[in-house]
Amino acid sequence: MNIDLSQIIITNAAGMVKTPDDVADLLRAETLTHVTVGSITVDKRDGNPEPTFWTAPDGSYSLNSRGLPCLGLGHYKNYAMGEELGMLVHSAGKKLI
């Protein structure tokens, strides 16, 4: 049986990607088809204090609780990060969500 994989979307978890550096790191994954940018809050939000990741002793799973940190809408507007994020993603041939 042949399976057409051309319509499969492979993306990241949204809460982890908020800056151009985050996008650049993610774009190293060649199989990625879309980049999902995390939500942006009006006010700055620090998120949860470290440690926010925990891995089971046997390595079989992990949990995260970042608390969705965000620099706030003003930061993204002032530095045109939205445009920069879009240019990075599209220049790599990926779609931005």
C-alpha cells in the first residue's frame, strides 16, 4: 500500500516559539512543514519559574509547564518581530501558523 505523505502537516508545539532565534533553531528540522508561533499576550508574562521540564527516570516521557511566557504585544509591535518571523519561515519554504 502506498501512502501519500505530501498532505501531512508536521509542526511544533506553539508555546515554545516566540522569537526569531526560536524560529531559526526550529527550521533546522528539515521534515517540518509548518511553524506554529505561540500566542502573544497583551501584557508581558514571565511564565512559571524553573524548572519547567521534568523527565521520567527511565526516560519514557517528560512533562513541561512553561506557563506560556511572553514579552507582550508592545515588544512584538516595536521590533516588527512578526514580519521577521514570517520572512524566516517563508524563506525556508515552510508555512506559518
